[in-house]
Amino acid sequence: MSRNRKLISENLREEIAKELGVYDQVKQDGGSWENVSSKDCGRIVSTAIEIANRAVEK
């Protein structure tokens, strides 16, 4: 399986990162997600899952 396959859209990832206050780090690094901590990445994924679950329930 390709590791480059996107599971969530770039727009959704950016919106969640902004909501969680993480996107400033990405902007500071010129759009690179390399320096975002694994804890913050996990929070982004958890939030994306919550959003997806809410969408399925509706």
C-alpha cells in the first residue's frame, strides 16, 4: 500500500490544525508538517475521526 495516499484532505487537515492552534507552526515552517509533534498529529487525526463519525450519524 502506498504511504502517500491521503486519508484526509489537505483543507480539512489545515482547518483542524487551525482549530487546535497547530497551524501556526506549519506556516512558520513554510507549509511543512515535519515539525508538528506526533501528539498534535494524533489530535488532528482524532478530530478528523470525530467529524467523520458525526457525518455518518446524520
